[in-house]
Amino acid sequence: MTQTDTTTGPGAPDTSAWGGRHVHDPTAVRDDDGVYWLFSTDARWDGPVRGGVQVRRSTDLVTWDFHGWALPGVPGPASAWSGAEGLWAPEVVRVDVPDVPGGAGVVWRMYYSASTFGSRRSAIGLADAPHPAGPWTDRGIVVASEHAEPPEGLGQPNAIDANVVTEADGSQWLVYGSFFSGIHVLPLDAATGLVAEGLAPAPGELHAAPGRLLARRARSADGAVEGAFVLARPGGGWALLVSYDSLAGSYHLRAAVGDAVPGPYRDRAGRLMTDLDADPWAVGVPVLSGHRLAGGPGILAPGHASVLTERVPASRPGVAPEAGSHGRQLLVHHVRDADAPTEHRLQLRRLVWTHDGWPLVAPQPWAGADREVDDVSRWPVDPAILDGDWEQLTPGADPTQVQDGAVGPLPPRADVRALGGGRFAWTAADGAAVSAVVHPGWDAVRDRAALCLEALDDAGRVTLATRLP
């Protein structure tokens, strides 16, 4: 099909004013010069879509400049298969390839999704470039799915929402899927970026093998799980982030952990992320959901998150030993305006790890390096810091509602232990073991420095809080 270009001529959008607006399903990378690049779904709430993957550029992760589109439209093979008019949920990764043309040794790969709403006739394609700024060259379809419903189970996975996971030995996996039959994983050939040999389709055929199941939800919840992202846990193992529920309303983010990339993944209470017998709104640790802090805007449907990991030398001062080879990690996700749900935009939040390896995210959006403190040696170590009033959120308590922050002291606690680097542990009044992280942040509503807290108990209940003056 032919892609219509709506970026020039009468009625064309003024992209110079977009900034972080119109961002959906984002992923961010940092180039070798320290510049950040953001890639997102072809989406725009107030007009027609121009296909090709939206690209933005930033030097501080706060202010973003629209850079155009990675591709001139939906590539031919993906368009012919799916009928898509725009591309969704791009995933961009940097790969060291010693024998690339020109001897540069680095190639950037972009996995894009081509589909239409409500259909499983979808494809994940691959394009590559010498730099995140491009130029991007399409390499065809990696995996495809057909809109066929077998008589048993939840059916075939939907080939969208790619996430590439690279292990320490260089082996790679493709995590993908949305609604229908859930999240799956396939091994990739790291040299080509395509499905590993032995699983690859015959010449001229499209790959439709589902791979291994990682997460799914029951039909009573519309099978609503998508936007998976897998990342390494400090000290070993892996964490799975997924988005649950309705894209424009109760969308929210949950987490689970596992020992290997292909799972299995379990939540804090030990429930499998593939469990169809448990309450589908109970499985997974809810780490971020719709909310409104006092005096601030209503945040609706946060989700479809990726994680930007900034690699630093392990000897860098201020990097926690348990952080291994990475330093700052930021959750990159979209939100909607609770008072104008059709509008969507970008947010970033600090991602932290409890002492026992669970990922949690800050209650406040990332405010920039000049307002944030990455040096964990400066994070609180005195349990007395837990006293006083905090504005608190409990993600997932009722994802159908935009939750208002509740002001007051933290719940009663006993046997508080300071574990260094902002990590704490204590016992709650009901006997639950609690793991927490406290770190400096920036109160976006009050425009001031403030402490942020993220806490998780062994029943899977999460508290996010901002310390008040």
C-alpha cells in the first residue's frame, strides 16, 4: 500500500512544538557521543498519522526535539502483510559487529511492529543504521502472525511489541506479544538480528513459531497484557515489566522476576505470570498506575515502558556495588492526561532495585541531572529519615481509578534496618517483610528537592511516596 505523507503542505503538523507530546510506546538509547535518541509509535491524537517511527533527540533527557521519522513509511513487506498505515512500539539496540561494512564495528538495530487495532495479522520487522540518527535500511520481517483462532487455548501470539534482551555472553532473545495469547520469547541470531538458525523460516516464508510463553492473562481480563521489557537483575536473574489492561484508561505497569530470560517469571507472592486460574488483577507486582499528586495533573494510563540503562565503569564512584556494570536506570514510558485522555506524552522516572532485587519506580518524574542525585553514597542511611509526613500512592489498588495521593506518616514499622545506598528493610504491623529504597528526587508539583520512597512487601503491595517539607 502507499503511505501518505502528512508532514508537508496544508494542514501539516507543526512538529517543532511537539517535544515530548504525541509519544506512545517509547524507547530511548544513548549514542557514543552522549546524545539521547527516543523512538516511538506513529501516533498523534489530533490528526492523521504519518508512518515510519517517530524520532526525537535530547542532551538532557528533559527537553526533546522532534527529529523526524526513521523510515519514509511502512516498509513494503510489513505493509503488504499487515495493512498497517503506521509503525508501532519500536525497539532500538546497539550491537557490536566486528565485520560490518566500513569497519565501524557498531550497528544500531530497530525492531518495529506493523499491525492494525484488534488484529493479529501483524509483523515485527528489522531495520538497521550506523547511528541512531540514521539512515535506516529495512531488512524485512523477523516474525509474523496470522489472525487465526485455534479451537483451544488463547490462540497464536500477536507479533508486535518487540524487546531484545542481550545476555552477558552476547546471546540474544526476542520478547514479543500483545493481548490474545500473551507474551512469548524466541532466540535470535546476534550476528544477523534475525530468528536463530533452526527456527528460521524457509526462504520466502514468514516466521510464525510462537516460542516460549512468558506471561498471559485470562479472557475475563481480555487477555490484556502487552509491552513487555526484560532487564537484568542486580546479582543475577531477570525482571519482567509488562503493561496490563485498557490502553486509554486502566493501563498500568507490573513486574515479576525469574532466573532465566525464557522464564518462568513469578510475582512477589510466587504466582506464575502465566497463571490463568488466579485472579487476573492480582498476578504481578503493580509498580505504577494512574494517579494525581495534590496540586498536580492527573496521570492516566502510564505504561508500555522500556528502561534506559546508562553503562558506566564498575569503578565509578557512587555506583552501588550491587548495580554491577550499570549506573543510572530510567523507566521510559507514556502517560495520558486524565483531563484529556486522548492526549499522550512522554515521562521518565528513576528505576531502583531493592536490596533483594525487585525493580520499583519513583513517584516523581525525572527532573534532569542537575536536580537529581545519582551518587548513591549520598542517598539516606539513617532510618530516622522515614519519619514525618509523606504523600503516598499505592499502585494497583484500583487501576480503574486515578488515585489521589494520601498525606500522612508511613505505616507503623519495626526492626528497621539500614542496608546502605538508600536501601532499608523492616517489618510491617501485620508481620509482612518490607524492602524499600529512599533517594533524593525532585517534587514536580512543589518544584523543590525532596526525598522519594519506593517500598514493596512480601505480599506484593507497593507504596510510592514523596517526603513533604
